[in-house]
Amino acid sequence: GPLQVGHFIGSLAIILMAFVEYPGFPLTNLPTPLRDCFQGGLGTIYAVNVVMAIIATFKAGERGQSPLLWGVKTVAVGGLAYDQLS
């Protein structure tokens, strides 16, 4: 739903801020320590999402749903997708 779309767009914005450096654009013209913090946070969040995605693929298989769909969705939006499956 809309909550998942909002979280996905927010994560794309943070990925942009963490990894793209383009002078003059406020979202990409950040100090290195802040960019490093974003990268570390994204690494932690997506590591947790990958673990949940592995669990979600097994749950989806038990419910007769597409494990690939739920795995990708859980990596992208995390707990929101996992909770929807449960």
C-alpha cells in the first residue's frame, strides 16, 4: 500500500544521499561523515531485511505464494512486507 511505497521512495532518497556526490544539489552535497553514517545505517537495515527475506521465502512457499516476490519485496521494504505476509 501507500506506506510501503513511501518507505521505498524514502530508502531511494537515502541511497542517493549516501552514494551519489553531485556538487550543488542539496541531497548529494553532504559532508563525508554524514554520508558514512547513511551508508552504515543502510548496511544494517538491508542486512536485517535480507534475513527477513530468507524467512519470508519459506513462509510464502508454505502459503502457496511466490517466494521470489515476497523475498524481493521484503528486501526492499523490510518489516512492512514481512508483517503483511505473516
